[in-house]
Amino acid sequence: MKNLNNYINEQLLWGGFYGRQVTFPLSQKSVDLIASTLDRDLSPENLHCDGEISPAQAERKYQFYGKVIKELEDYCLYNVLGMPVVEEYY
């Protein structure tokens, strides 16, 4: 859950959840919001910072987001919540 916690804290710090509060235990609404934000973060222009970072840096971001998605899926499974599809994750 380390990656999921780090992701949530980073999004809260930078306003990535559009002013909405996300706290544990996660509700279905929070899970949906996290998945939507991950989908946004994984779009090519956001993942590659509009070409401002190297392919290796973008790959590290992609790997981190993959870990966050896996931890969110595990959380949903354990807590009987629905896991939305993150479209941008292959």
C-alpha cells in the first residue's frame, strides 16, 4: 500500500483530486476518483510531460502508476469495492 499512499498524498498536496478529500478507508467514490486521476496521469502528454522528460523518466512514472493500480486493485478486492478500468494502462 506504500505506492497507493504515496500517490494519494501527492495528489492531495498538488490538488490533483480537484479539492476533494480522499482518506482511508476508501469509499467507492474515492476509488473511482483515484482511477480517473490515474487515467489522466497516464495519458501520453501527461506521462511524458509534453516531451520534457526522457523516455527513461516516463517509463519510471509508468511503472510507478502500474504499482499504484495493482495496490488499488488489491485494496478493492479485499474491501469488496468495484475497480474501475484505467483505460490508459496497457
